[in-house]
Amino acid sequence: MRNRLVVMLLLFPVARMAAQSPARLNAIARAQADSGFSGVVLVARDTTVVMEKAYSPQTGKPLRVSSQFNIGSMTKGFTAAAILRLRSQHQLSFSDPVSRFFPHAPESKRGITVFHLLTHTSGLRGHSAGTGIMRRDGAVNAILSLPLEYPPGTHYRYSDDDYQLLAAIIEVASGAKWEDYIKRELLEPARMRSTSFQGGDWGHKGANGMRSTARDMYRWVTAIHDARLFGRAESSELESPLMHVRSEPPFEIHYGYGARVYVRNGRTSELMHSGNGDANHNGVARVLSDGTVVIVLSNAGQHHGTTWASYVAQRLVPRT
């Protein structure tokens, strides 16, 4: 059975985390495993991993802490970071229209910019038009042939197509395959040696199509948060809000660089990635700024309408 990610990253108040000992965290996760959860949980505090455990399903293949999972839409964070890297290399700007990279784009789509794609404000009506298409040009044409639901830049609408186009832009701007650029510029510098790619069609490029482990995802979020992969200014940018999406008092929710950003009282309190797919895979990643990280990777599907990743992570550290 294919593993599918349920990833949850949380950074939360130190006092709250300090009250939870490794034994208590294990007890919380073990109780959920007894109810059907399976996956890998990693908890770190102040750059030290304090808990890393695998919880195998009651039937089926046992899991290890090194088990690799499909991380689904968390892939968007890598694609967004690659766009930021290309900007720093002066290969593109956020204001560039898609017509710069795809000269034959239809007239109505030529004004869609890199920023519109990053923030899901392109106006394109479809969701994953590149699925099943192997050639880049074919996928780009399929996506750009979709009708506009609204003028670019006027509304937010989450769509895999936006990030599939960003993957194509990465290839045009860099001269390298999307996978090769991500590996060279992001995975290798972050020492993510257990992260790989799956699928070959354009439904598995940019928006999803990556597999990883809990330890590698820990390397990823800390490399960004600690400014070891990008400069301090760019690292802060990758954790910042770009587009307001909705209100969920006491939070204002924004879309950021492939993630949702929760703002409370004018300050960023949480960065959340999420991913969903087939074979019972789903993922949530939440990152706050106090030095604590919780990662949950699961292949157990949903629990009463909520992904097991979300449920277990909320049990470990309730959102307040």
C-alpha cells in the first residue's frame, strides 16, 4: 500500500510544550494508535528532537521512523521556495506575466503573473488539468486553455493548476527539470537525503509529487526557520502571509508560500501546510515561531471526518 502523508508541524508556546514530557507525548500518540492512527511522530524543542516514534497499523506493513510518506500538497512549499530562489538568482520576478515563459499563452491569460500563481489568484477555473499529461507543453496548454472564473488578482481560489504552472516556469527559467532544480537548490543543501519524487505526469509536478520522512521534513522546516537555506530576510518572507483568505476568530487566515498563515492580534502565530491524496494519505503542517516542532506523518486516512494528522497533532498540542 502506498504511504500517504499526514504531516503536521507545530511551533507553540514554550510553557505549554514544556508541560508535556516525552512520556506524556508518547502516551497521547499511543492512545490514538490504539484507536486506529498509524504513522510517525517527531517532536523537537529548541533544535533537540525529544520524541521520534513510529506507530504501526494493527494489520499491514510495519512502520519505522525512517518510513517515507507521500507529502501531497506540502510539495507546494518546495515549489514556492524554488520560485523565491530563482528570484534571488535574477531569473524571474513576481510581477512577470506567464507570457514571458509561455509566449503562446492565450490573450486572456497573458496577464496572469507569477505572484497570482503563488497566491492562488490566477482566476483559472480548473484544479489539476495536467494530470496524465507527460509533456510540459501539453500540460501548460491544457491548463491555460481553461476559462477564467474571475479576472486575475481579484479573488483567491485554491488550485493545483497554479503550482503546476509554477513548476513549468521553474523549468523554463532554470533550464533544468523541476525535480532536478528542487533537488539541487533545496533538498541537497538542506541534507534531505530521504526525500524523493513520484509520478511522471504533470499532475505530480509542482503541486504534489514528493515523498519524504519525518526527519527530513524536520530538516526542511528548521533550515527555513533558522535561515540556513535562505538569508534571514528571505526565510522570514517564506513564513509570511501574502493573501488574506478568511477570518476564523481569533485568527485571520492568509495564504503564504505554499502554506496558510494564521495571524492573531496582528502577529503571525502559525504557519500551516496541508496535503491530501489517495490511498488514505493526508497531511497538515503547522509551524510557529518559538522553537518547538511537531511532525506527524500518517497513512491512516481520516478520523470522524478529520485527518488523523490533524487530530493527533491537535491532541498533542491543542490550538489556543
